[in-house]
Amino acid sequence: MAARAPGTWWREGVLYQVYPRSFQDSNGDGIGDLRGVIARLDHLAWLGVDGIWLNPTFPSPDRDWGYDVADYTAVHPDLGTLEDLDALVAEAGRRDIRVLLDLVPNHTSDQHPWFAEHPDYYVWADGDKLPNNWRSIFDGGPAWTRHANGRWYLRLFLAQQPDLDWFNPAVAEEFDAIVRFWLDRGVAGFRIDVCQAIVKDRELRDDPGHSANRPEVHDVMRRWRALTDGYEDRVLVGETYVHELDQLMRYYGDGADELHLAFNIPFLQAPLDAARLRAIVEDVEAGLPPGAWPVWTGSNHDAGRLATRWARGDAALARCALVMLLTLRGTPFLYYGDEIGLCDVPIREEAVRDHAGGRDGGRTPMPWTSEPGGGFTTGAPWLPLGDGPSVADQIQHPSSTLHLVRSLIDLRRAQPDLRTGAYATLPAPDGVWAWRRGEDWTVALNLGEHNAELTLSGRIAVGTNRARDGEELSGTIRLRPAEAVVVFSGDDLRQRLPQNRRRL
Ligand code: GLC
């Protein structure tokens, strides 16, 4: 691989979340699989992504769709085999794309052999009454279930997802071996599920404050970081489901010795509002510990899709959100389908598969074409497809969201300032968020309802209105509602582009 400094690929690159059951089916059973992901790598290479995170790929009874793991060192038969996963890592590597797996260390499936063979790996309590007031994150009911053995076991999610006891050193050792197993196979790192809750209060004291964000969780993070640092250029990105930014920052560690990236839930959950998002970004910029790097995302398999949640189905607003994700300082994670502005799909009651969380609408198959089955499957898809435009539709149109995303990624690749340049907020009217990157780049989003004017000189490199690409600005720019631009105000843009770049 090209000689880039360690950490460059995941800091400067664009990452892309693949929900394997819904990306591409290769055998007609209606379920996406790893061979299917391999078949679509050329799309990802064309788009320009540097790495993919696969939602859980392990054998699982699928009570929580893969997040109830029955074996951490094998592949779910619905998705393929270990050989298929090796082939995916190799084929992706050939295209300079790395592969991250989803590690689930908070709990296992109750069908994992550990639950019967090593009960001491889990959190137990005795007594007639519930051990404390902890609540299940899924149903809000008690987080404890009475086992046939008469004891209570902890389960912060479903009753079929018993929580592991991270005070037991044997659990930590098991996970060291699991992490090594995959890193040795060439996996580039992990997205780590439910980081904030892995360790609970040892004395099982009541909430608030005792079922998550315990100080000892940082020992686990440091342990994994040290282990991962023994390999070349790997990355740990945490699902850090915390609502206070200062608490979130702690997951990067003191001296950058914990997670490389910590997902920002307050940003994801904020409305698409200039003042709200700007405030979060400014707080992150001010509060990140030295050496830490931001990460931005607007969609995932839990929260649903940005085109629906943030943009309420307005394609122009979704395009603004994509400009934002791809031009802030930090690593953007796109969710499969974001590149075409895919919306959540309404799910009829009889089609519901996620009984635990009602999250099916954001997990539906990728519409590659507009044929029945969407080019995703020749069989009956496990979840329905929506009726929005497909990849094949959008590829025909240079003004499509797909081409916009590709152009933005291309621009990032060509312009170091858009990857690593400092962020600085610029003055802007209400509803507008404008910032500078490095010396010469300005991004402006009009998320408000009125036309807005900004003082800005330079040339539009990429705008959501592609007809304006290349437009020279002479001191002011007018933005319509739901319009965004990326503007270059330095010396001649074309001269600074490498000769072999595609035309912007
Ligand atoms: C994480 C996952 C979610 C899952 C939960 C329990 O939040 O993202 O999908 O249901 O953990 O494992």
C-alpha cells in the first residue's frame, strides 16, 4: 500500500457503513451477503471511499440482528463463510479499501456457549427482589432476567443478550484473542458496540450514573488501543452513546490512548439546524484532546437515514447535509444509500423484522436499479425496497446526489485543506452556517427558509446546484434555501489540481 503516514487513511479518508444483509444478495435468498459486498466493491471504489464498516457478520440467532453474537470468530451462514470474509478483505484491499468489523463486547447471545459453560463471564445477582433499578435500553423494563438457576442475570438489551462481566479477567482475555484473530486476518479495525456501558458499577448501585460511563471502562479502551497499536495502521471507532460532549471526549483518552474515533451522538441526534449543529462542532473543535480527531455521521442502522430524519424527505436538504459531512474537519461516515439520498422506507406491520427496536425502515435493501428486487436480489427481499431513485437512475444524471457525493469525495482527495485544514466558523446570517477550512476554502450551507446573502469571493468548486459549479463570486453570494456551496478563494483552482484528476 502507498507509503502514507500511519493514521492518514482513517483521518483523511471517507468511511462507509455497510449493512451486510441489505447491500447485495449473491445467491437469491433475499438476504445480502459477503459475496454480494465483493460484487459491489467497484461502486465503492468509484465513489472514492477508503474503508467500510460492516455491521455484525458473526453467527447469531438474530434476535437483535447480529448484535446477539453466538460465535465471535466465525461468519453468519446467511452472510457466507470465513473464506468469503477473507476474500472480501483481499478484494477490498486491492481497491485500497479497508474493512472494519463490528465488535460486540457488552453482551453475547444467550446461545453463545459461554453462557452455559462459563456463567462467571456474566453479571449475576441473587435475591428475591430485583437487584437494582437499572432499565433495559430496549423496552424500558427491568434490566434483569431470572435464569432457570434461580439467579438474576443482567441484560441491558434483550433477555437473549446477557451482559458480560468485564471485571472478570477471563472475559478481557477472550476478547484479546478475538481482536487478534481478526486483526491477524487483515481486518483494519473495529466499530465497537455500546462502548459506554461495557463496564457497570461493581456494587450494582442504582442509576443514575452506575450502569454506564464508569471510570473502569477506560481501562478496557486503553487495553484495546494498546493491543491494536501492535498492528500496523488499524483503527478503533466506538459507538459512544453519550449525550455530554465532555464525557464523549474522554473516550479518546488522555494523550490519545483510547479510541481513535468516538461517534458523536449529540451531532447525529441534533436537528438539521445551522445554529444547533454549529454549536456542537464548535464545542468539539474546542474540547477535543490533543491528537484526537472528530468523526461525523448523519445516518446509521439505529437512527435511520439522514434524508428522512434530518431532511424530512427534502432532497435538497439531504444534499446540504452531505456537503456538511464531507467538508467538516473530521472523518465522515456515510451509511449505505446516503450517496443517493436514500430515505427510510415505511414498513407494514407484517413486514417488521426488528421486533426489538423498530429500526427496519433504515435497514432496507440498497436500490441499485429500478427493477423489481432493485438489483439487490433475484429472490424475495428480506425487507421491502422503497420507491425512490436507484443508483442506476442517478448515475445517468451529472446533477444527481450520487454525482454530488462523488465530486465532494474527489475534491477532498485533491485538496489537503479539505482533509486536514483547520475549521473556523465564519459570520453568517440566521439559518446559514459558514466555515473556513485551512487558508483558502469556505463552505456555506443555507439551512434556513429564506434566501441569504454572504460576503464571499472566489469560485464555487462544488455546489448543491451543480449549474453553479465554476461560478466566480465577486464579493457576495446569494444562497437559496437548502443550497450549499464549497468555495475556493485562493489562487487559481485549476492550476492547483493535480493534472490527472477528474474534472471537477
Ligand atoms: C448498539 C447497536 C444496536 C444494537 C445494540 C445492542 O446500539 O448499534 O443496533 O441493537 O447496540 O447490541
